[in-house]
Amino acid sequence: MATPKPNNKQLEAYTYLKSDDVNVLFYGGAAGGGKSWLGCEWLMRNSYYLPNTRWFIGRNNLSDTRESVLITFKKVANAWGFNKYKYSENKIVFDNGSEIVFLDLSFYPMKDPLFERFGSKEFTGGWIEEAGEVHFLAFDVLKSRIGRHLNKELNLKSKILITANPKKNWLYTTFYKKWRENKLQDNYKFIAALYTDNPHLTKDYESNLSDIKDKTTRERLKNGNWEYNDDPDSLCTYRDIIAIFQNDHNDSGNRYITIDAARFGSDKAILFVWDDWIVIDYKVFAKSATTDIQNQIKVFRDKYKIKKQDCVCDEDGLGGGIVDNSQIEGFTNNAKAFPIKGKTENYKNLQSQCGFGLADKINDGELWIKCEMPEQYKEEITEELEQLKTFQVDNERQLAILPKKEIKQNIGRSPDWRDVLLMRYYFEVRPKKKRFRINA
């Protein structure tokens, strides 16, 4: 059998993949670093030398796996002179009984929000390719499905290989940022691989990367830059957004509740309890009736001693009934922005006014989500706040934020977390109620 020579970064990767101390290796960086070759070669070697083992390759959808990974796998197999396998029914089957299963890692928020379809599967190990397109929860669930097929019999540690280009999502916070700060947990490793590390590329590969017109894409794919420039329309930097889970400042005692109620056709409602600009408690209803939300409002009000006038709920959809029944404030997205003394900003509507205000609070480091929440929620919040962007200015020169319709097209869901966050700014701009004193 032929023995193609790996580059130095791939050799480093193999060292970690063989180590009993490493469970997860993230091999990431620029295009051309040999990520796909490494993944295919590692799984092919494992399957060949470990009969009857079961591995997976997962991408954001099956068609990408078949069209991309399978092509590379065939190239690797040809380079090794290996032909004792066949592809059938979304898996590669080896003559010795081993198999590599292709997984669809698409996020289906309506029919499978918790990736329960993987609950009964058992694997020896596996590879998540182009992980920047994959939801964190898919990775989190698959960690529990490896090490379950012949690992004990073979005295084999469970392993997941992750490959991807730079992406400011869970890959950044879970791996790159902690690696940069020397805080990466012991059983996780990160290798930054660039196209310059791969001696097998064609001579024109660098020039092709240099010709990429979009600066952000060029920084990511050519230079492997994780700190690539944010979208110029974004109201907050990524670094400021992820800081909302890490800030540390004192409570004020001024408490509020914001509620994003489930809309018609939607299945999620969110309540946040605030101490000034600190989120101290929350509740998410995967499916809810108005009575569920109303009862939870009462629970939070009683627990934190919050007045009705310091609670606000989005009045769209089911929210109107909640506002009436709970006798709390109502938030209408398309209502006129409140006039602010000494300021001349011309906002398209109340939602835009509160969106810009929320961005200021994030950029100034005043927002802190103090309460504990799953990594999945943090990722969703971060993704939605990255959609906090300016939108086309109309003829009246009004400031507007990216509307929900556009956001749904970008991320595949309604920005419910963003909405429950921006409603907190309502209490900053609503008119102050006058207090009257009755003389005795």
C-alpha cells in the first residue's frame, strides 16, 4: 500500500488523534490546509486497521457530504492504492465490516430542535466537517454517541475530529478564543493550519485566494484570520457581543421583566428578568399557552418584587391577550419612536429605536447575562445579536434595524432572543409618569 506523506500540521494532528489524553481535536484555519484530506485519511486508516468499527462523517447536509467529502475520500483511497470498500446508502462499507456513516447535521428547529435523531446511534468516533455551518448542539450530542462501539473491547479512546475555516460562533468561543488565552480544556486541542503549511497545493492556489474580492472572506480563507472584520452594517462587534456573558458589574435594584410571547404559528416564548441591565433569571417555553406565560409573569413578579408597569410584552400575536390579562405594558414594534429630550435621532419605529439603544449598551459593556444558560442558548443569542444591523435608509432618512423577514432568511428562524433583549430599552425611553402630591 502506498504511503502519502502528511505535512507537518497533519503530523501534529495525528499525534493528538493517537493520544489517550485528547478526545476532541479542532484542525482549522485557512483554505488549503489539508483539512478534508486529514479527515478522510484518518477515518480510512481507522476503519481499515480496526475491523467492525463504526465511524461517522457529519456536515450541514447530506448532499454536501456526498458531493464534497466522498470525492476527497476517493482521492485519498487512490493515493493509498486502497479499494477494499464500497459506497452505498449514505455510508462507506469496508470489506472487514467497518463502516463510515454519513450524517445530516442540519438543525431542524421545528421537528428536531434537540438532535434527538442521534439518540440511539453508537459510534467508535467521527469527524465533523465544515463545522462552522453546524449547530453547537449537534457537536454536543455527538460527543455522547462516540466511544460506544467496540471502544472498550479495543481499549480505544473516543475521538471527534473537527475541521472548519474561521467562523465567529461556537468554534470561536469553545476553541480558538480559549486556545489563544491558554485556557483550552486539557482533552481539547486546536491546530491552526494555513495553505502555506501544505506543500502539495498547485502553484496558482495562493493567487486564487488573493483574488477573492470580499475582504472578510479573503481574511478567513487565505489568512485563517479569526478576528476578521465584522459586517460594516453591524451595530455591535462580535467581541462585544460575546462579552455579554462575561461582564461583571453591580446590581442596581431596579428590576424589570421583558416578554417575547409566541406568535401565531410560532412555538417559543421567552421571559427575561432584569436587574438594571443584568439578566438575572429567564424562562423559555418551547410550546406555550397564554396562561403559561401569564402564570410565569406572576411567579417572577412575586419572586423579585416587580411592579406591573415594569413588565413589558410584545403585543404581536398572542402577546396582546397577555398584556390585557396581566395588566402590563405592551410593546408594539411599528409604533412611533419616543421623543428623547436633547436628541435628534430619527428612528423608523420603536423597535429600531430600542435596537440602536441595545447596541449602545452592548458596546459600552453594560449588558450582562448573569444567569446560567445552556451553550445552545448562548450561541443562538450571539447569532441573533450579530443580525443587529442597520437597514436601508428611506427617503425620510430614518434609522432602521434589519427587519425580521431578512433575519429569518439569514439564520432560518425568528430573532426571539434579540427581541426580548431590545425590549429592555423600552424602559429607558418611555415617558416618565408624573407623580402628584396631594396637600393635606
